[in-house]
Amino acid sequence: MPDHRRSPAGRDVGHGRLSQSAGRRRRRAAGRGPLMNLSGYAVQHPVTTLMSFLAVVMVGVFCLFQFPIDQMPDMDIPALTVMTVYEGAAPEDVESKVTKILEDQLAAIPDLKHITSTSSEGLSKIALSFEWQTDLDTRANDARDAIDKAKTFLPDDIDPPRVLKFNMADFPILVFGVQAQESYPRLEKLLEDNVTDELKRIPGVALAAIITPLHRQINVHVDRERLAAHGLTPPDLARAIAAENQDISAGNVKMGRTDYLVRVPGEYQDVEPMKNIVLAVRNGNVIRLADVADVEDAFKEATEYVTINGQPGGAIVVRKQSGANTVKVANAVKKRLAELSKRLPPDVKITAVMDSSQDIERLIADLTQTLWQGAGLAMLVVLLFLRRWRATLIIAVAIPFSVMLALVGMFFLKYTINMMTLFGLIIAVGMMVDNAIVILENITRHREDGERPDEGAIYGASEVALAVTASTLTTVCIFFPILFVKGITKIFFAQFSVVASIALLGSLFSALTLTPMLSAVLLRAERFIGAAPNPFFRVSERWFVALETYYAQALGWALAHRKTVILGAVGIFAASLLLVPRLGSEFMPKEDQNSVRGTLFMPVGTRVEATRDAMRRVDEIIRQEIKPEERVATFTKCGTSGGMGAVMGNEGAHIGAFSIRLVPRDRRARSDQEIAGRLRARLRELQQELDIDKFTVETTDVMSGMILGGERALTVNILGDDLEETDRLAAEIKQIALNTPGAVDIAVSREKARPELQIAVDRAKAAQLGLNVSAIGQTARGSFYGAQASKYRIRGDEYDIFVRFRAQDRDEPADVAALPVRVAGGTLVRVDNLAEVRNAFGPVQVDRKDQTRVVNVTGDVFGRALGEVTADIEAKLPALSVPPGIEIKMAGQTEDMRDSFFWLTLALIIGALLVYMVMASQFESLLDPFVVMFSIPFAFTGVIWALWLRGYHISVIVFLALLMLIGTVVNNAIVLVDYIGILRARGQPMLEAVRNAGKTRLRPVLMTALTTIVALIPMAFKKGQGAEAWNPLGTTVMAGLLVSTVVTLILVPTMYSLFETHRKRPTVGSQPEIAR
């Protein structure tokens, strides 16, 4: 074997040739490590090694086709709702007699974060918010136990409180708008028979519900005067209809061998015979239903209105089962719906108003493309440095293996393919090749020394195995603290951390086994001694040599002017810190989700018809401001439909909502934020004309809002029981927010009192006539609200038979005064003879938070960071006059942001300590790791400047990138300082060892840094679904690595030399040459 070997990672400039005995000592020292045994086994058993890796790839491919696809990691919103019906009770009575009593017991449940409640007429709704990852099944049982304890103190006439657990599957995955012209009156029946019943049978579909304003009903419109003339009341009619419309089973009759069932069939099969129902007989005259009422087969009185693209219509809402694959279920529904649509009349058109699967598919496709683009760019960098296609191939195989190993890990951990798991792979893809680069570069130098292929592969890998293992562990251990943080931060980033860690550990294993094995096989015939085989190699080699020469000169100057270099670096770092306050902060970057939605609040008490008219104007504005090529569909709705909307508290006759589905971002010039801003401006112009009390325009979906606590981005809680003082403070804070740049859609949560017509009963008069409040109230309810008398069943369907006064007998206050009520003798008197009918105002609801009353000032931000707007508002709060017993505090996303920033800052500190501990263990030194970690703050310099130049704010995404940087920027410095130690252990003077190590490690440092930096270019600059979230992540890591590379090459050697100048080092022979 030739005797002109060089150092493990480059030429041994200080000693020339190594003696044969020195070479043997080096090999024996290296051979004692288990990592060499791993590389040696792989090289000596190439087939076994290859089959092992192919097995992992095959399993990974199998797992790939089994994964569910979703936008975010699977999560359960940590919230429970306790609903209690207290029929007829005023909001204050509901609060004092139900809500407060339940809150006192529920507040003792463990892990409870906040308890909020709403007490409205006849209903108590208490929301329990828990810490993330709380076992909701256990807490639901705790809530039921607490309710059982409170039952002793609750009124006897309430309905039993119900505990509801909210699930992510409760959010619809698809909403279809349905337009119709001639078929509009029978739209509900058409959709039930031809569409929704079929959709419910699709695997994974939990619900296919119809929203239409028209619901078939048998209406009995009572003429008040004719009814009173016959001495009857609406409850009399309801009882008569119920008595006639019955099928009664009367037992059986046995005759011979036959057993006959006796039945009295009495249910009506047609509406016309109902008119002949006998109500009473007066003086021989038969009074029939038709004599006092009109009976018609028509529709319920409209309580909601829906439009699709400006035309009256309805909607189909599809929800998936918990745990089902969103994309798979949605695609199955859309495919089946295309077939079912052929059954519908030609005038019925179905349009997708909301399709979460398309957003998910675009997001996953864009991220997957970004992943492979980054991998391709990384390989291009490797090829440019190595200029050997076989060597590039050896390094490239680390990527598919690492990705497949990560997929296998995801499969067994039951992860989905989502934004966070793909983030982990994209961030790691550029680092997957780092270990292979360092090992292959060292193997190449061994081969250039003349060693045989197997020998060079084994010893080349083993010499740097400990360094690359330590560098990988520093990156992996930085993710460790994330697994122990609390809050939504862990939910979002735990999967990111685990996937990236598995991929990096896979790349380490590949570098220690597959890389040396392939090097021994594929590079066996490569020429490592003598002239390069092609002109490009010779030319590029001269370029690299020139670069090394210039770098050596720069490093030499830095070593000669250490104080100047260090002071200059510190000055740049200090200057960059001045930019931090200008960056602003936000919880999460706002993504363009291809949708804009809004809510309008008319004055409380506004009729739904008036709200409908306002929404028609809003729909016109939408179609004026958003070009047809920018939108897919528009959906407007107002009124009350019940269901989930009622639970979430965003329905009412005075409330209207709209939703606009936009085309993908790359097909329109304006962002969703710009479109929302324009709509907001138009609504503000028409607010007074349309009599809009308040409105919101948002670009986030309902699900995102619920994940972030259900409160708006900008929320100020004013806690206290003094209604007058809290209302005053709310008005003052609202004005502060309105005067704060960037704050939009500012509103106060406490609504004005609702107008009422109260029937104030004179109890003495009523008692004299044999009446009580309950009897009068029931008569009033049956007359004005109406009563369900029975069911009309036909061909398997059933519809309500509803009795109430006709519209012209209940459209003014005088109609209430004229209400006939029956007294003890059977005669009728007007209600105003024994009660006063008066105008009054009653509270709509009473809101509470953490067991005290609360009023919220809410809003959103536009054009500025949430942190800046919040800081401006908070700065003015101390000037307010706040009475004792009242507390003001920031809530909403501000609270979540500060909580997440606290935990991520703690994770940064713990992660940095773990990195130091790993390096101290490797170097067996407390000083050397400190020198390496000197590169970390200067990586932050690059981050600060990059964020400022690109206009990004500090967010949890940026914090995650900073966490990654701590474990990444030290990798090259570890290998550099490690090699300096090797040269000094061989006897080189300190400054000479620093210069030689820097020059020798220049190429691998540049190669590993550039592969990661270039691989992140698509993530930092590519546009697509969700790019607003991943661009800051890629930019932060890329900028930090770029600056840290310069720091590693210049500042770290300078700092090392400064600290080592007065430190006594071991001489040659005092320890083995390969000590690290």
C-alpha cells in the first residue's frame, strides 16, 4: 500500500507522510469503536446491507398508500358544553338559578382552563375549556358528577342538563349550494329522496343535512274573530285535531285458526277531510274546523333565508365520521353526487360552496412538490461539488431511505400525511445528505491516499463517525423539548419534530452503513490518484483550490486581527437586535384559504325579513366587488335553523352571514385579505343606510377559530358584575381600538335589550275569573307562536300540523290586547280586561367568564401584526378609570400567542442546553462546546434581517425554525472544531491547526450548508396553498444557516484561537491520535 496517506479529512500538512506504525495505531484506535464495527459489517456484507435497506423502502411504499390525508394533525378540541333548558325563564333567572349553581360545581374539574357561559331566555349554555390533550371522556364524566352534585340546588322544572363533547368531525367537510327555480317549493323533498339519503350510505359519511327555508307543513290559520264568536281558543282546535288524527290499536279477535288485529284507522291521508273536523256543537249547530280556520298544505313560516350566487336556494352539509379520511370521503361524495344530480330536474343546480378536500389536496400536492424540488436542488449542489455521478448517487440514496423510514414511523405512530409531517420532511431533506457528504468526503481522501476500496470505506467512515453522530444528535435533541411543552404548540409541532427526527436518524444510519458499502462497491474503479479523468473536473478543481486559497487568506487575516473580527461581529449582532421591535408578532401567519366570510348584526329585534333584505344588498356588493373570475360561489344566510349554528351562538332573526369561495391564489391577483378589506370598506359605507349594528369580515374558517379557543384574534375581556361600569369601560375600550391603526371590525359583545310586548297579568282580576298566569301564558303561546296539533303522515314521510292565528291577527300590538282567553264559566274575555299589554325591553343574554360577568370588545387586525396592535391598546388601558371589582385583560389569540411563546422560549433554552451537553460529552471539554455555540446568536442575525426584508412577523412558525437552527448551525462547527483537536493532538501548533483544519474542511462545510440552504429555496419562495405559513419557516432556517456558515468558517476558528491562546493542550503521545 502506498505510504503517502493524508489526514482523516484532508492533507496532514504539519507532518507530511505518516509512518506505517502511526497508520496502524490510528486504525486500531478507530477500530475500537462500535461505529466502526457497524460500518465494517456493512462493507463486508453488502448484499445483506442492500436487502435491509430495500426492505425498509418496500415497507415505506406500502405505508405510503395507507395514509389518511388531512390538513393538520388529528386533534380533539379540548372543550365540553353543558346545555340546560329552563323553559320560560328570563336570562337573569337562568343565570342565578341555573348557570351560577352549575358553574360553582363545574369549576372544580381538573385541567380546566376557562369556564364561560351564556344565559339567554330559557337556556343556559356553559362552555368548559381544558388544557390541550386532556382526556375529555374522563372530564365529561367529571362534569356529569358535578352536575349530579348541583341538582339539589337547581329548580325542579328544568330539563336535565346535557354534557356535549365537541369533535373535529362536527365541522362539515363539504357544503354544496343548491339553486332552483320551478322546483324551489319542493326542493327539500327532492334533495331528501334523491341526494342526501344516498349520500348517507357512503362509507365515512356521518351526516348529510339539508338547509332550506321552505319546510312542508299543514297550516291551520285561525281567524281570531270567528273563533271567538264560537267561544273557542286555539288550544281547543289543537286538541280536536289531535283526537281525530289517530290510528288506534284495539287488541285482537281470535276466530277459528285466524287471529285478527283490531285497529281504528283514523290518520288523515289527505288534507281536505281535515276541514270537516267537528270542534263543537252549539245549539244544534255543528262547528267545523273550516268555519274558524283555513287549512292548507303549504310551508312553515320562514325563519331563515338562503341564497346561492344571488338566487334563492338551499344547501347540503356533509360531515365525516370521526377518524375517516377527509379527502377520500369528500371525493367519494363528489363522485356520487355527480351521478345523483342526473335524477334532479333540469332547473336544480348544485355548486360546491365549501370543499375542504380541495384545499387539503392542493396543500399536500404543493408541499410534496416542494419536498422533491428541494431534494433535486440538494443533489445538484452535491454533483457540482463532487463532479462524479457515482459519488452523487451514493449520497442521493440517503434521501429516499430516510423519507421511507420516516413514513414507516408515521404509520406505526398513526400519523396522517398533513402539513406538519410534510414540514418535517421538507426541513430535513437538505440535512439528510449531510452525514453522507462528510463520510464520503473522508472516504474519498482515504482513497486518494492509496487505500484499497474496502479499507478506505471502513476507516474513512469510522474516523468521522463520532463527529457526524454528535452533529445529528444535536439536531435531534433540539426537538426533544417540544414533546414536553403544553398547549396547542405541542399539538401543532410534536409530529413535525418526531418525523424530522426519524428522518435524520435514518440518514445517520444510512451514512454509517449504506454510504461506505456503496463507496466500496461503486467507487472501486474510480481514479483517485493522478490526473482527473475529464477537463471539467480539472477546471472546477482549480476553482475550488482558488476558493480555498482566498479563504485561507481571509482566515489568516481574521486570526491576526481577532479583536477586530469579534468586535465587528458583536456590533452587527447588536445592530440587528434593534430591528426586533419592528418585526411585530402574531400567533400564526395568516394563510390564504381561498375564502372570505362575514357576519352582520342588525339591531336586536329586527325581523328576519328585514335582515333578508339587507343580505340581498350585501350579496349585490359581493358580486360587484369580487370579479366572476375571482370567485367560485357565494352563499348568504340569515335567520335561525337550529342545530350546530344555534350551539355556536351565531344565529338569530337579526343575524345574517355570508361566505365566498374564491378561486385558488395563483388564479387571482388579489389576496383574500385584500378582498376582505375591500368588502369591509363597502360595508362600512353602507352601515348606516342598511341599519347594521355591527359586522365582521374574516378570512379564517370557523374550525380555525374553534382551535384557537373560539374567540376572535383581538379580544379584550372586561370582567365584573357591575353592568353599568362594564358597559362604560367597553365603550371606552372600543373607542381606543377604533383609533388604533390595524384594528378592524371592532364591536362590543353585549347586545342591546330586545323589544318586548309584555302581558302583565293582574293576578287579583285573573283569580276572580278562575285564571292564573300559566293558563293565560299557554293561551298566548298557542295563539301567537302556535302549537303542533299532530302529525300528517303520507308515503313514509311526516309533517307537522300546526295551529296558530293567521298573519293579519298577529302583526301589531293591538292583536295582543285582543287575545281571547276562556274564564272559569267557559266564556271568553279579552286579555286586556285582566292584564296590561305594555312595551318593554328585556336582556338578550348574560355572558360570564371564569364565574363572573363579562363583556368583550372584539375585533380583527389588518395590515399590522397582532402583537403591535395589542401592545398599542394595552398601553392605553392604564389610563382608564377601573372601579374595584372589575378586571380588564387581553384574551383571544393574544393569550394563545403569549402562552405559546412562553413554552417555545423555554424549549429554546432547554434545547440549547441539551446541544451543549451533547457536544461536551463528545469533546470531553466544557470550553470547546461554548466556542461552537458562539455561532448560534449570529444565526439569529440572519433570521432577523431576512424576516424584516420579507415583511414577516415573529410567530410560532418562526420560533420552530429558530429551535431547528440551534441544533443545525452547530453541525459544521462541530466537525471543524473536532478536526482542529485531531490536528493538535498530532502535534500541530494551535494557529497552524486552525488554519489547516479550516482549509481542509471548507468544501464539506460549504457542501453540507449549501445542500440544506438550496433545498429550502422552494419552501422559502414557492407560492401555493398554505405558502403564507411555510415561507417564513423556510426563510428563517435558510437565512440562519447562510449567516451561520460564514460564522463557522471565520468567527468560530477566531473564537477558538482566542480561547485556546492561554490554554494548555496535551502534546503528541499523551492521548491517542484519534481521540474524537
